[in-house]
Amino acid sequence: VKVLQDIKNDGKQVELILQSSNIDKDFRNKISKYSIVKINNPVDYKEIPRVLKNSDILLLSNDFDSIGKYFLKFSMPTKASEYMISKVPILVFSDKNSEVTRSAVRHGWAFVVDQNNEVILKNAIIRLIKEKNLREELSKKSFQYAKDYFDSKKVREDFRKIFCN
């Protein structure tokens, strides 16, 4: 949020829209002091694709503290595939040892910042804002990756094969 506020202070039009059904009061109070933050009201799950498609960039952000790193090492958030299928470019801001970062780097479905560094993050966001071709390339790769690896028919069949063996 601080990085986005800095980008706005530099004259760019940016807004961070939070979409969650579970934002606690303390977090809401803390985050609301930033003028760039907008908190959407919760929506039905079936409305999430519409919400995602109305974004310019989707941020998949994870904790960099030791507990967060431990739990994220082998975890792929379910929202990753939802983001991929949206055809909106994704920015992964997560430790280099998290599964989501390793997957994004290995398969090229997101722009990755794997260090908890405000300068690097700011430069990445500015680059994504400025480079339309980069956004389009990321969107295509992530959509294709989701189709290839997260299609429910394929996943069920792969699971069935593993289970039967």
C-alpha cells in the first residue's frame, strides 16, 4: 500500500481495490488511512470473475515473515488459478521459496517480485503500468497455463489416474 501511495504521489493514477469477504475491523481501520485503498463490499463467489476482469493488474501477495514462508513453501493459493483465467496480468509479490513464486518463474504466468523490497516492488509496478506488451504477454501465458493445468476435467482425470495406481 505504501508503494502504491508513493506511485500516486509521483503523479500516476493508481488504486488498490481489496475484494474479500473477511476483512477484520483492525485491518480495515489501518488500511483506510491510505487514500488509494478502496474496499469493495463482499460479492457472491460467482461474481468474482467479473470483479477480476475489471482490474488492470492483479496482485497476489504473500507474507515474507518466517511463519508465512514456512506455510507457503509448498502451497499454491486457490486464487492463483482464478487470477490466471481472468486474462488480467498478475504480479506475484512473494518469497522466492514459495510454491507460487517458483511456479510463476518456472512457467512465466506472472511478473514476480521475490524480495520484500519497496524499490524493486515500485519499479515492477511502474513497469507493468507502462508496458502494455508485457501485460498482454503475461495475460496470455497465465490464461494458457490455467487451461493446461487447472481445467477441472483434466485435474479430475489426473487425480483418478493417480488414485487408481
